[in-house]
Amino acid sequence: MKEHVGECSLCEKEIYCLDGFLDGEVSEDKTLYCFECAAKQEES
């Protein structure tokens, strides 16, 4: 099952919940990021 949950706060890529697993990350302040942008945030 694929359910749209929102878009990345930085690059605006669509983020989905795939069979119960989020295809991205939620930061401590509840901001939604795709995996690529979340990795960039952790580096800086």
C-alpha cells in the first residue's frame, strides 16, 4: 500500500508511506525530509 504523507521541506519531493514504512525522515521539530535532504542536514 502506498499513501502520500507530504513533501520534503527542502526539495519538495513527494514522500509516501510504503506498507507502513515512511519513505523519508521526520526531524525533532516535526519537519518532513526525504532521505537525501535528511542526510545533508545531518552533515551540516
